[in-house]
Amino acid sequence: MQAKKRYLLVSAGACALLLAYGPVLPAPPPLRSYLEGAEHEEDGPLLLHQHTSPRERRDVHRNMYKSRRCRMETCFDFSRCRHAFRVYVHPPARGEATSEGYRKVLAAIEESRYRTRDPAEACLFVLGVDTLDRDRLSPQYVPDAGGRIRALPLWNEGRNHLVFNLYSGTWPDYAEDLGFDAGHAMLAKASADAGNFRPGFDVSIPLFPREHPLKGGGRGRLTTNDVPPARRYLLVFKGKRYLTGIGSETRNALHHVHNGDDVILLTTCRHGKDWEKHKDGRCDRDNEEYGKFDYQELLHNSTFCLVPRGRRLGSFRFLEALQAACIPVLLSNGWELPFSEVIDWNKAAIIGDERLLLQIPSITRSVGADRILALRQQTQLLWDSYFSSVSKIVLTTLEIIQDRIHTHMSRSKLMWNTLPGGLYALPQFSTEPTLFPFYYGLLGIAPQQGFTAVIQAVTSLQSPLQPILKLIIAVAKSKFCAQIVVLWNCDKASPHQSKWPSVPVPFTVVEGRRKTMSGRFFPHDVIRTDAVLSLDEDSVLSTNEVDFAFIVWRSFPERVVGYPARSHYWDAGKERWGYTSKWTNEYSMVLTGAAFYHRYGTHMDRGGGGLANCEDILMNFLVSAVTKLPPIKVTQKKQYKETMMQQGSKSSRWADPDHFAQRQSCTNAFTDWFGFMPLVRSQLRLDPVLFKDQVSILRKKYRDIERL
């Protein structure tokens, strides 16, 4: 009898444990994906799907696995990419509906440097048919997509095609079904299941909402060097609880971890049309608790944010946590994380196991303050570099594919996971980190000792007293000058060598490719040094000024360092950005009429160029966008401005009455191109030691700077 009682007690205890923890223990089903429901997604009735026949399900299964063995070497034609990486977008059919999200994807490609309108020169093809949402219940679903795609004359069974997709499959099983045969096409897919994902062929992308901005995007909530204060909560989550079907297991068990103090895990049953039909005994209590907390307040005041699976594997909360510098705790077994080919997610997230949900609080409590800071800083790098806009998501996808195709130009993991990120570490310049200025400090190296002076010449030589000749002599005397290059952008033929001063450094005259002010920023092969000293022909600099500015630049090689400063400001009356040369305590640009920058700057994407007399502003925009830092101004040099205004030369930009109006227009045009204002204001000015102090001039290193 006693044995029988013990048996009954053990059985009852086992049943209780199964009821309490049963949803947490089983391993996730293989080859199936789930997602936090999109805004349009509801727990619809099964009757809506009873039209799916066994034959249709077999066709879906066959399409899903038909090309599972595809890899770049078997399903991609590399011969199309021998010359350059170009992307062709199939034109959409007339009157064909396209979702807002897919319009942004196509716009990002359209505005990129990869876009071609000639399919003959294309390496990669992107569909004009909207494939983002392949959930049959969605109003964004495009019927007969397969027929439209197969009718494309360049489809070629999907070879060299890239298909973008955010939602696949539908209620109740949410299998990874696109509803058409993608053939040999690569998939850029959200909520990618590791079981179906083809490594080195597909690209896992994040789920992004329809309102995600095309360009720019919100800034992260933590700056790189901030020490994070102790946040109110340790771990938070607020979202749907699925009462039936796929995605219900983990979320239904969250109440076991919620403590109402520093671990706030809230779920609601109140979603979908028929939630009341399936409500359980916890729904009313959960719904009441759910309404007590504001999601944004939780998000921005917690150290960790739980990101559990929903109906599919991905979730909007993934990007929300990254932006908020809330360290994602991922509970979605089998999810191929976004851009996993290049991003090391162990540096930015805690990757948990759904089967070990009860251990998550103790795991997060064990993370030390130093690692919390490192993880949070990495979330900001990743958010800003790859996820803050649709353009960055699309461009990252294309850059990953380009690295696969041109393996000799592929970037290292260091470049992808370290500031400023892979999109700014252009392989067209180099794939060696030691050549990029923003890795010098990390790798413990310094830039070269010498510089190349590039002088822009737009007027013919008529007198031995012209400023350009004096400038060449002064620059050549610098002990750091390695060579001088005169960029001849004058309509008249360049003078004979005898007309130029005799200098002790290599001297070269280069005919400008275009007779424009932007010619100085072309990546001329003759430039071999890290540092470039950009000069206008009428700049007035002494040798000591050149030396001092170069010494400063070597401490800040990733920035623009120089003399003439300008600033931007917001004109509230006109609701646009203004541009000013007024002498104030702040500046945000250092003009390249007399400034040093790293030669890598000439290789950066200049897609926003083409505006007359504004390339120097664009250089400041580009450098600040990459570094998130202002330029460096050296020694207040009012003589530079005063001298320029006294020149009176018609060819001088400073004498042009429309000069500032043009540059103000450029400032706004570049801001529109970037999608945000990248310029950073600064009040820092670096002067020589003892500059303008009451000390004998003989004790000073840069004596003639004192006399200015």
C-alpha cells in the first residue's frame, strides 16, 4: 500500500512538472521557422487554409528543397562578374502593385554605385516583382508571383538572381514557403532557419517594419565611449502570447521567469480576432499586468532585452533592442542570425537556448560590467553600420555577395566587426586593415612620416610672383614633404617644366581628368603617401604652418585637419541647413583649400557629388559620417580668409558672389543624400606650444606662426 501511495505521488508530481514546464523542454522542431507576428498577422481560423490540398503541399515541399544544395560554385555564373559588380533591377510590370517596403529596397539599389541599366553588364539581378511578403493572408501578398517571374526573359531559372523576402509561409504551420520556385536564386531572407539556410549562398537579413527609413535612420541610444549607468531593469520583454499553434511554447512559459521587480516579462492574449475563444486561466491576469508598463520605457531602461521566437524565428524586437543599446537575449533555436556570414554576434548579444529558459536570469546576472559595456557598444556599432535604414540592410547584403564573388577583395571579420564597419572599409582601396586610418590605434601602428601636397591650379602662369609659385617653394621646404603634385585644371596647356620652381622633392604636373574643382579628390596613382595636403593655388601658408598641421594630423589620421573652418547651422525660419564662414567658437568643417586628410578619403563613395564647388564640403560629410567625429582646426589663421578676399581674382571662389548660396544648397543636398546630417560641431583648436604666450620668440619652435 505504501509503495502504491509513493507511486501515485511520484506520478502526480511528474504530471505537475510537465504541465508547468512542458512547453519549455522539447527541442524546437527541425526545418521550421517562426516569427513574431507582423502587424497584419493574426491567429486566423483553420478554415481559411483547408483549401490546401495534399498535392499543393507536396509541390511546396519540392520547391523548398529543390535547390538546397546550391552554392556559389554550383548555381552562380561568375563569368558575368569578371569586370565589375553591377546590379540590374527587372522593371516592374505596368500597374503592378509594390509594397512600401519593397519600394525602399529597390530605391536603395537604384541609388547605389552598383546600379546598372544595362542587363548585359550586370553581375546580379533583382526582381521587380514584390516578394517581401509571401504570407497568403497578407494584403501585401502578390498572387501568381511564380508565373510573372518565370515570364522574365532574363530569369534563367534564377541563376545570378537575388530574391528579397521578409515573410514566408502562412498560418498555421508557417513553413518556409515562398509560393513559387526560386530555382537557383539566392535568398536575402528574414527569419532564416539554419536547417534550410544555404551558407555562403543565401543571406540572412533582419525583419524590418514598413516604416523603417530608407536612409539615415534613428541614432543609437549609446555613444561609443559612454560608461552606461545602471539601468532600472535587468531583463524585459513585452509582446504577444500565442495561445495555440506555432510559437506558443516559449512565450507561454515566460511567466515562470517574470518577478515583477527587475525581470519584467509581459505577454498579452489580446490579439487576433478569435483570442477570446482560446483564452486560458492566465489571460485576464496577464492582460492586466501587460497594461501597467510602457514598452518604450522598458526598452530604454533595461540592460538586457529578451528576443524570443514568435510565429517565425525573427522579431521586430531584435532591431529595437539594438537601437536602444539593450543587449539582445536571443531565444530562437535554429535562427540563422542576420548577416551571420560577417557579423560576430557573440560580441553584441547573449545567444540563449529555448530549452533552458529558467536559466536566463542567472545567466544575465553573471555578466560583468566590463562585458556589458562592450556588448552595448557593439550593439550601437552594428545598428548604425548595418541596420538603421533599409539602404544599409540592402547595401550590406550586396557587399557580402560582392566579397564572395571577388574573393581577392573580400574584407576580414575585423573590418566588419570594428568601427567604422564593412560598408566604410571599401575593398576598392584595400583589404589590408593596416592601410585604413581608423585601424591604426587598434593595431598599434602610425601613419607614414611624409605627405603628398596636391595643389589645384585653375589659372595660367603669367608672373613669377603668383601665389602658387610661392606656395610650392614653402611646401617643398617642409621636412615632411615627400612629393608635390600640381593638378592642372586650367583650360590652357600646362607650362613647360622650366616655368616651375626648382624644388628638392619629386614634382609632378597631372592633367585634370575634368576641369572641375573635384579633380583633386580623384585617387591619383601618383599619390603614395598616407597623408595628402590639399591646397588651393592661392593658399598662403608658411613652411612652419605646414609642418605643424602635419604633426597634428598624424595624431588624428582619420580626420580632416587644417586651417580654414566653416560651420553649419539649422535655419528654423527657412527650415533648412545654413552654411556660414563667420568666426565663432564653433566649426564643423575644415575646408580642403589648406588641409590634410588620409588618401583613403579619395576612395570613398562620392555618389552625392556632381555639385559645383562643393566637393570639399562633401569630403567633410564623408569623413564625419565614417568617424562620427568633427574635423580638427589648427591655429586661428584669419590671414587665410583676409588674404583670399583681397586677391580679387575672378577665378577665386572667394570672390564669387554666388559662392555661399551654392554651398548652402550643397549642404542641404548632401544631407538629403545621406538621409541625416553627419557633420559634428567642435570648439577644439590646436595651437603650437607657447603660442602667443609671453615667452621669447627665440624659444619657440614655430616662430613665424607667432608673427601672424
